[in-house]
Amino acid sequence: MARALELAERGRGSTSPNPMVGCVVVRDHEIVGEGWHQRAGEPHAEIHALRAAGLAARGSTVYVTLEPCNHHGRTPPCSRALIEAGVKRVIIAAQDPNPRVDGRGIEALEKAGIEVEVGVLAREATSQNEVFFTVQLEKRPFVLFKTAMTLDGKIATSTGESRWITGPLAREKVHRWRHELDAIAVGINTVLHDDPRLTTRFEGGYSPVKVIFDSAARTPPQAKLFEDDPRGERARVIVFATEKASKTRVDALRERGAEVITTSQVSGRVEIRTALAELLDRELTSVLLEGGGTLSWSFFEAQAVDRLAWFISPKLLGGNGASPLAGVGVSRLASAFHLESWQTEALGMDLLITGRPLYPKDQKLEAGYATEEVGR
């Protein structure tokens, strides 16, 4: 199963909106076939592995990181392929929470007389597919909040200069997240102050859909984010505005090529949950949230940050520079958001802290993310 997880990882960044899945076929204690889901719309991991195994698949044991599907989607059901191949046993890491699957693949295999075991390395499998599990359990895109600050808590100097807080290794990691996740989100102040391109800048990487939270539609039509990638990749821009945005500005952005979505508002700002639902309707299953501070805090208030990546650089700026989170904040320490499953990593001179914000509802969700209850 560990090998199947390694294979699944090869699909990171290319399978959305599908999960990453790896599969290993074993007969007489030897691996006779391997496969992974390489791209949405193409054959699933089980199909690749069975093709590699050929006739050796008959009577074999199959290890797969996610429950085989039992329905016709973009591809035929994998449970049927396993049955027709004559496999003897199927070991599954995690049960698929998608309502179209959710035990039906397991049931089909068992009805065909195939022995099924579920829950081997379930924690690792659900963690690997945290994007997919968030979509299925929360009915919204997965959100990774990324920020970088100095040792004294600043994200920019008193004059607004912020390039670069972190070193090249940290920036490379961020660009890999941009490649892996479907969309990147920033607030209008980031656009106005930094004029970012919001692209992925490493060889072979894909740039995400650019999402701007801009309640008054102040995004300049000449902003760099509208420029196509130098490699020829067309820029796709989504702007979330509210009813208070002027029609003239909205029309100008649409003429520039942006998709402008008008949503409900909370205290004059775009309502976060509504915006995320709109993104999911467009099959955008994951978002890299890069600020600014007020927008980021709005995501925390909406309990819509699933994982955070907090870079700390050993620099001191002093003064009144901006901080990573703004908004109203909490009034009592007892109301602070805590992190769970947190880890630290050194990237050159910078420190990266990652973890999941713990919300009151997470006592229920934790079973879905990090325990073998998912596999039942």
C-alpha cells in the first residue's frame, strides 16, 4: 500500500477534480502490475495496473489507495474491471466519500466473491487526498492559506515593500503549490499595491485560475494578472464583486476577459462561502489563498481555511508594517484558533509551519481526515 501511495503522488497537480489514486497488483508475493491516475478523463489507476499485469492479474491481490468506483463517469467503473480480471482480493486504503461511490464499489466486489479489506494506511491516504475529501465532506473547495512574515510579524515594510520576505527555496515551494492547486486568491489591495502576475514560474508548471475578491470592482483592466503566461498559457481571471460595484467597472473587467461574479455581501464584502460555492460549480476544487490580511481573516471567520502554511524569515523590520491577518480579530485568548497536526520545516534560512486550524466542528470531521473510520 505504501508503494501504491507513492504511485498516486505522481498524479499531483494533474488529476483535478478527481483524486490521486495509485494501484499495485501482486501475485505470488511479487508485483506484477502498477498504475496511477494520471489525468482527469483518462483511465483510472486500477485500469493502468491491470493492463500492466495482463493475465497475471487473475487470482491476484490488488492494493488501491481509494475505493474503486462503481459508476460510469468519464471512464467505465473500475470495480467491473477488477471483477472481469478475476482478481482474488482487493485491499483498499480509504473508502470514497463521494455519494456516487461511498461503499458501492466495495459492495460490488464482495457480491462478485472478491475478498475486500479496507483501512490499510487510511490516515496517509486521506491526508494525501485532503483536497478531494474536503470537497466531498464540506461541499466547497479545499483552501490552503499561505503567508510569509518576518521574525517581528511584518509582511511588508512601512512603505509597503514586500519582495522578498522569504528566500528562493520558500518561493519555489509556493510556486509548486500554485501548480498543484486549481486557483489562487488575493484581495483587491494586493492587486492595487503589488500588481502581481499570480503565475507559476517553474519549468513544466501550470498557472492557476486567478481569483480576485474585489467588492467594488476596482481591479485595473491593465493589471498584470490579465497578461497571458509567457509560455502561451491563457490567463483566466475570476473577479468576485458585490452589488455596490459600478456597472461601468464591471463591464470594463468583462471586456478585458474577466469573469465577474456578483455575490451577496457581509459588511460590504464578498461573502466567502458563497464565493467558494461558485468556484466549486466551476470544478475548481482547491484554492491557494495568498492574502491580504483582511481577506485572509474573513476566510478564518468563515471557517474555510483547511490548512495553513506560515513562513517565518529571520529578518526584523520594525515600524508599523502590515501583519499577516487583519480584520476584527478575536477579543479573548479563549477564542483563538489553534493548530493541529502541525509540522515545521527549514527551507534555507526560512522556517515553514504547516497545520490545520481547529474549528469547533472539527471534532466530527477529524474522523474523516485522520482516522481509519473513513475506511470502516
